[in-house]
Amino acid sequence: MIRFTKLAVALAAVSAVVFPSVAMAAGYGQIEQGDIYRVKDVTTNSAFADNITVACGDTVAFRVRVHNTGPETLTNVKVSATLNSASSTSHGSQVSLSADNNIDNMIVTANAGVNTSQATTADYVSGSTQLLDYGGSVLRTLSDGILSGGVNIGSLGPLTSDTEEVQFQAKLNCPTPTPTPTPTPTPKSTTLPNTGAGDVVGVFAGASAAGTAAHAVITRRRR
């Protein structure tokens, strides 16, 4: 009887340690990690890849897969991203996924990038953030806050069919050409001819001499 009592007490102690832990773990889901973030060239309709090279002027779409590996439904799933928008030949983006009850309060991150042959700027396309279902169909348009605080997509169940995707677009702008300066025309000379006192005296002297000579010729003819 004493042995039975001791065994019962021991089992009760084990149950107190094991079962609360199981119950606690059961309240959590788990956001999938790994190769979940891709980008494609929308302009040329390329395939999604981790990194792509595009031409300036093209529009690209970044897309992240949000999958819950379980066991419980995730609540308040949040998706946020960064994007190098400065003038560069490389525009990297990092996405971050979190939820109220993701296991260990883990924030899952992944990276994708775009390269260009010349320096470009990357501008977010307003109204382009969308929530897609497991088959890739658009469920709804999300707010424009994915690059500034993130967007909340709600709850996410643990089934494969519950998987969703979030995507947004960015435009790779060509550099603004430097305008060629217009040459300044050389102004025409506005210098007046020298009409100083010496030149005036010379003119009168010449005219006087010519008049005297003409008078002498006329006088001789009359004689």
C-alpha cells in the first residue's frame, strides 16, 4: 500500500511537469523559414528568383510565402519589408514575418535582391501590396505600409491550403540625364570708330589741300 501511494505521488508529479508544457506548446504556431522570399521582373514577365538582373525603367514584384507549420493557428500575422531605394546598382530587400503566438516569439526573415547595369533608384508602387491565396489568386489589396511598419494579414491556419503570399512592386527608375549646357554666344563688338580731334583735323586738312589744288587748276584754265 505504501509503495502504491508513492507511485501515485510520483506519477502525479510527472504529470504536473509534462502536461502543462504540452498544453503551453499547443497554443503556438510556427512560421515557415527558409527560401520563402522571391522577386521577378514584371516588365519582362520573368520567373521568380532570389536575385534577378533587370533594365532601368522595369518594374519588379517582391513576393513572400507565409506558411504556418502548426500546430495551432497563428494570430495577427505581420509582414514588413525593407528596400534599398537610393541610387545604386543593387536593390536588396529583407522581409520580416511575425505573429502574436509564433513559437518562441520568433521573427522570421528572408532576403531577395535586384541588380541593374547602371545606377537606378527603386520606388515603391503605390497600391501594389496584395494578399494572395495558396493558388496565387488575389484575395485583397493591402495598405501601403509594408515598407513603413508592416501590414497585418490576420490569422493563418496550419493547413497547407491555408498558406498565403504577400507581394508588392517597385519601379527601377533610370538616371536623369545631365543636360548639355548651351554655349553662350560671343557678343558682337560695339566699338565705335575713333573720331578723336586728331582725326578730325586730318580730315579737314585733307579737304583743304584738295580744295586748294582744285582752285589752282581752275585758275590756270581760265588764263
